[in-house]
Amino acid sequence: MPSPRNVLLFPLLASVSLLLSSAAAAQSAAPTSLTEQYRETAGALIGAALTDDEGWEKLTYLTTVIGNRLSGSPQLEQAIQWASEQMGHEGFDKVTLQPVKVPHWVRGKESAQVVAPHPRELRMLGLGNSIGTPPEGITAPIVVVRSFDALKALNDDAVKGKIVVYAVPWEGYGKTVQYRSRGASEAARKGAVAALVRSATGNSLATPHTGAMRYAKDAPKIPTAAITPEDADWMGRMAESGRTVTVKLTMEAKMLPDADSHNVIAEITGSEFPDEVVVMGGHFDSWDVGQGAHDDGASCMAAWQALTLIKKLGLRPKRTLRVVLWTNEENGLRGGRAYRKALGDQVKHHVAAIEMDGGCERPVGFGASLGGSHGESEEGSKASTPAAEKMLAKLREIGALLEGIGAGSITSGGGGADIGPLMREGVPGLALRTVMEHYFDWHHTDADTLDKVDPLNLRRATAMLAVMGFVLADMPGRLTDQ
């Protein structure tokens, strides 16, 4: 016979058991983290990406058979047609060629020589959008400067009729590239007849780097080219020793009328919210040197193959997941602007935008920014706001799914040139980040070739874009939901 104490205890234990069972049920019904919700799906995507060969085969064809793809060139249009046809064969819900008018700059033949004190050839690459020289070339003594301030400090008579050489130090791409972009106009204001710019790289094996320049509206247009860091340093030392160097520059460069081109767009339509879109991609054009492997062919193939693998696995996110291979990032940004313009007020339905345009070295994670309406519109912005912190917290839950391949880092500050117009409208922007150890060794050079890309890093990038893109398109709510 139970004691009076036990008679009282049994109902109490039953009540406690009922409470514990209710709490456990409530806990199991509570929303779990994105890490837990998508662990199995992410595992399948990562496994598929790391064992994939098709992405590498696509990159091999793009770089080896088609090659470099400057805006306006037959090669770029060949690449665009090839990609759209292949995407059609892969059976995406929609494949679109979005018309874009692009600049058509042609390099032509070009050369540079030291005429005095000792004749020799200079390795050079004309800068994109530059005008050419007269057919006989321009022969003039050089004046060497180490900064814009040093140029401004010179008397105009010391510059007039000469070729300005920017023998500037390497202070990282962001600071050094300004001499490439506006060096010609600054020199022209002082009366220079041409400008030569140290290539924007920290390491060189006598390799010149091209890239876009732009003319100021209030300055004369003069031809401009990049020279190697080695030659820029030599010219600087000659100037410091008081010795005169004379250079002959010959360039056939010219700008032709705008050409017809296209953004290539493929998508998997969302199962519940088809009007809401997550977009990801890279730029399909490249400079007219090398093969455009790191900049930006590998990125385009990674995004495209990520969508392909999602489709192969039979996955359909709640929102539409779209890949765009943007045209004309290098010397005009027309593709990104055309994409934004075509959206009109539907841009408000873009949930997130992901861009990969930093080469395809070993990836480490993503950088992210909220977008213009939240005060974060530019690449690298690191404004800390409560909304930004909430977004980063959600992204870190997704990033945890990528820790197994060493790519789970989520940092503040991200975006890109082609998604910039979207971000200025408040669309959250992400940039895939890599170690960036050698990217600027090859950037915009003849050395940007397939052999510089590690197939494993391409597979890792594909896995990252597949996981991040799918989860953002499928997760409950948006990144900006409070």
C-alpha cells in the first residue's frame, strides 16, 4: 500500500512530466537556425560541387576555344551565344538574352621604345578607352612624377610637350589604380602630350597590366598606356640622377560606335514567391589580353554551374534563383546598369544580389552590405547598424554550412560593380571573398590564363554560390526582415 507521501507525490510527478513534455514539444516546434534547417541540403550541394567536372569543362572551353572577350569583340558575342545555347540545353525554366549597347574600343597595333639615351623596346599595353597617337607616333622626353601632388607642383613649362610617367608606389589596388583611371587628364591639364602609367600590381615579371581609363570633360585627350613596374622604377631612377630619357609611343587605339551585346540570364523559378529574386553572377567580358580566366570567366562558370547543380538535384527554392553573366563590366558597366533599368520598380522584389569578381583563388567566405537605403551602397562599406548586424547574424548561420570547406567567414562590407545599381536601391549585396594572394599578379594581363586556376578552388566557389544562393532564395523571410 503506498504511503500518504507517495500518494501526494504521484500527481506532482505527473504534472512535472506533463510540463516537461510540453516544453520539449514547444522546443521542437520552435524555429531552428538556418544552419540546422539546411544542413542536409547544403551537404548535398557541396558534395555535388566538389565532385563536379562540368564547371571545369565549361571554363576550359571558354578560355581555350573562345579566349579573351572585350566588349564589342566577336569573341564576346561567341561566348554569349554559346552560354545561352548551353543553358537552353540544360533546361532552366527561363533563359534570356537581355540586349545591351556596349562601348567598342579597339586596341590596334601599339608599341613604345626608349629612343635615348640607349634605344630599346618597352613592354606596354594601351589603356582601355584611350585615343591613339598620330600614325608617326609621339616622340618626346619624359617627366617622371611619384604622385598627383608632385605633378601639380611642377611648373606647366616643365611638363608642356613631354610625356608624363607616373612612377608611383604600389599602395594596394584601390589607391594605385587612380593613376590609371585619371592620370592622362591630369597630365593633359599641364600640357603633356601623352602619359605612361606604372601597372597596378604589387608583383611583376616585366608584365604590363591594362585596364580602363577615363577622360575628364574639362581636359584635352591624350594617349595613355601602362608600362611595367620595372620600367617605371628605372625611369624614376634616371630622373633622380638628372638624366634625360626620350620615348616614342605609337598607338592605333580608337573608339568605334557602340556595339550590340547582351546579358545572359538563366533562372529556376520560385515555387512559392516567383516574383521575389535572388540574383548571382559575374561579368562575362574581359580585357583583350590573356584568356579572362580569373577576371572573370571562372566566376561566371561557378555561378552558372551552381544553378546547374541545384537543378540536377531536383531542388526548387521558394523564390526565383537567377544567374546573370553581365556584359561590359571592364570598360563601361553597361550590363549591370541595363539589368537594373530593365527591372524598373520591380527592383524592390530583389531579395539579395551576389557577385564574384575577385578571381578564383582559395575562397574564404562572403562580405555583405545591406544596400543604399540602409546607408551601405559601396563595395567595402562597413557601416554597423542594428539592421546590418541582424543581416550578418542570419548570413553567419548560412556561412556555418560552408565551414567544412574552409569558406564560412561572413564579414561586413561587400558588393560589386555589376550589382552596385541594385545595392543603391537597397538590395543587400554579397561578394565572394578569396585569399587574394596572386590575383593582382595576373589581373588584366596576358598571364590571366586557365593554368592559373586551381580546379578545386573553382569547385569550392561553385559550392559556396550554390549553398548561399539556394538558402537565400528558400529561407523563411528576407535578409532585411526584422
